[in-house]
Amino acid sequence: MDVAALGAALRARRKTLQLTQSETADLADVSTRVLSDLENGRETVRLDILTAVASALGMSLSLNVSGS
């Protein structure tokens, strides 16, 4: 999943929960600017921030590894 798709998934979940960016940022303890940049694919994804935002949205992170 690329950064833009990840951001779109986070935004969709936030909207499903009827949360504003400000409310979500408060729950995740990040700035609204960082959340906005993340949702719009402009933010380099740091694992700690991604984990905090995903947790605030009730999402879990998983890694799909396919062997060749």
C-alpha cells in the first residue's frame, strides 16, 4: 500500500467514525497538520505516528509479506 492509499484509508475510517481531524489528532496526540499531511499523502510515515493514529481510529496494523 502506498502512502496516498494509506492516507485515504485513514481519512475514510475517520469520516466513518464521524470524527474531525482535530478530534482525531487529539486522540492520537499528534498535530492536526501532521494528520492532514498523513491523510493527503504528504507526510513521511513514521511508525509511531501511524500506530497512534490507527489506534485512535480503532484500526490495527498488519504487515503482509509475500515470498518469491
